[in-house]
Amino acid sequence: MRTTAEAEFLEQARWHFLPGEEGRLGAFYRELLANEFRAPAELEELLNWRLAAVVGRAAAMVPFYAECFARLGLAPADVSAIGDLPRLPVLTKSELLLQGTNMLAKSLPAGESIYGWFSSSGTTGKPAKVLYTVGANLMFTLLAQRQYRWYRFDPMARFASIRLSSQLPLRTDRSLLPNGETLEMNRWRYAGTVFHTGPYLCFNVENPVEEQLRWIEDCKPDYLQSYSESLEHLALACEGNWRGTSVQKLTAISEQLTPSMKALIEATLGAPVVQSYGLNEAGLVAVRCEAGSYHWHVEHCVVEVVDAQGRPCRGGEVGRLLVTTLSNPAMPLLRYDTGDMAETVVGPCPCGRTLPAFGNITGRYSRIAWLPEGSLQMAGVLRGALESIPSEFCRPLRQFQIHQFRDGSFELRVVAVSPLRQEFEAHLRAAWATLPGADAAPLRIIRVDSIPRGPGGKFQDFSSDFMPAMDTGEQAESPSSV
């Protein structure tokens, strides 16, 4: 679907500010919308101006960057445009952890104040912590609405969220939401602090999936948000009899959503899946348009997709995703390595918007880089076989996980409410036998009672003994979870 500035302005008119908010934020939202259709040269000029200001302040106020510029013999003016960013080294998570307070600005701009610390989920090592200002935290709330407008969410509709209780709003007594209970708020999280909205309903994802299905049927939400893997679990559990017919759109958060997962979820649950991309260290980074591109928020950050040497990738190549933050003067991050891999895109986006974009997110470099050659392809064949298996052979299936051992063997762990038919295993083994070298990589298929989530609450449908160990670090609110 191609859109225009006129269509987006009309859509924005459906969102009515809470008392006092239009005077405070109306100009920002008008600029937000105008930026989506500016000429690319005009956008680049705007970004370069913002970037130069952030780099100049980082070099003057942040000890780590002051030392970095001095060591490289650079002046702040030498990095005053996006094309200059490769002159700076990539900031890795390990370097961020090592530098500690050297990453903090010595002072804040007038009118800014500290909001607090946010940490990464800790799924690839020790969690990295970033100190946010009040303005940087507000930016998350302001940008969340962009996705809802793009996908034509009705602000007065019922919005439901199924997540870990630690990532849901607290109850009135400040306790976490227990299993079996519903938390209902009279307005949406984030967007509801600025605009009039309908109710927001919460349910703990640790409730059994059958109870989640019943909850959705009873609550009748218009929009449903959950983790990518959890939406897949719902699709498997409904056994082709989806009763959440009120759901018009699904929002996938936190975990990677592969094209095949998206196809299965949409076909089974009968609603389109929408996505954004972000991380705790940097906030909301991008929102995915209807054409499949992730358009990044120029008001908040600069995104690069680079090769192993930190140089820009060419169109169509896959590289490491770097983010430079523009809205957090307490702890600016320049060329921060997200650990994710993404495709580059070139040329105008079919959606009609001119915001710069990147393509599919293909995985986390920090985990897949350790895998033996061919590992992902082998797991992909098994996942493909699971997705193509006739429904009558896998009706009891609720969850699965593929695990790779150091001896090269694989194990498929399945959670099922009743024994699976012999045809289920026969179908999978036939697909596995087509793999080159399948004899050297034996496949075991076992039934388990449950598959635990990893640190930070993220579910892994593929794990490997070759991947770095996951820690149990603190889990903060994920900015990709709007």
C-alpha cells in the first residue's frame, strides 16, 4: 500500500491530544509527519546538522569520546556528516561495559534532567546499561505512535498485551501481575499518555497457551501484542480453529520474526503482523512499513549497515547494524554495534515514504558467528519441515526447540498435549535425510514437558552449544516493545 503526506495527515487527525498535550507536543508531531515525505537531500541535511551537534557535544563532554578524538587526531568538525562516521571506531557492547562512567557526559544541556538507567536483556552476555535523560525516555513514547498511525490503528480500540509480568505495568499495589489475572488500564501504554485511547489489557505470557487463547476469546481485543515466538505458539495451539476473531492486527515484539513465522501466524490467526525495531541501549530505532522496509527514526538516531571493517555495505548486502543516538545527551552512543545483522536497501520505498531504511533483520551476529558452517541451513530445513507438515499430523504440537550439540548432532524438543502421530516424525526425518552430511549429524526427536525461556524472558526456537552462554542479567523494558 502506497501512502502520501495528505493521507497521513488525515490519519493523524484521528488522534486527539489529551488536555494540554497539543500545545506541548503538537509541533513535534507535525514535524514527525513532515519528515516522512521530505526530499532525501533535505533529510540528509537535517540529519547532518543534528549529528554534528551530538558529535561536538560528545567530544567535549564525554571522557571516552574526548580521548577517542584525541587518540585519532580528529576534531569534532571532522565528523560532521553521516559520511564521516566511518572515521570513528565501532562501539562494541564489551567496550561500553569496560568504559563504565567514562561514557557519561559531565553535564547536561539546559532543561534536561536524568530519568534513570536502562539495561539490555542480557541475551548475549552481561547486560549493558545506559543512563537516559527525561527527554530521551519521552522520545520512546512519542515515536511509538508512528507505528500505530502507519498501520491505521484506531486509537479508541481495545489493545491487549501478552508478555512477561516483569515487562507489563504493575498492579495498583505495585506488584507483578500473577498468572490467571487480567490487568486492565483505561488507556494504552505509551501512546495513551499523550492521546485519548481505548483500554489496555494485560495477561502474563507464562499462563498456559490454552489459557491465553481463552483469554483472547473472552477479552475480544482489536489489537494483540506479544513476542514473535508466542504468536507462533498461539498459531500452533489453536489447531486451525482460531477464536480470536476480534483481533484485527498483531504486533510482534522482542524476538526475531522470520518470514516463514510471519506467514504461518498471519495465515492461522487471520490478521497482519506489524513490527518495530529497537533496543534498550538506544530506544526505538525503526518501524517496518507495509512494503517490508525498516524506516529509521531520523528524529532520534542514525543507522548504518556495515561490513566487517566498519565500512558501508552496498545495496542488497547483509552487514552489522550500527546505531548512533541523537536524543540522549546523558550518554550518547556513536556507532554502537547492536549485534544484529540486517540487509541494506537502495532506491525509493514502494510505501511512498522517504525516511531512510534497512531491510530484513537476519539474526544476531554475536551468536551466529560462533556456529559451524551450515548450522543455520540445517536448522532451517527442520523448521521448514515443521511448517509444511500436514496439520492432522501435528495438532497436539504446542512448542518446539531445535538444539545443536558440540558433537554435531541435533535434537528437536517438542511440547505436545498428547502423543504425536508416527507420521509427524516420519515427515521430519524424510526432510532431514535430504541434507548433505545428514549421516554425520544425527537427529533425535524427544517430547518434553516444557521449554524454559532464556535470560530476559526470550524464547529460543534454535539454540546451540557453540553459541556463547546466556547470562541471567537484569531485564529492563524493551524499547522495541511498543
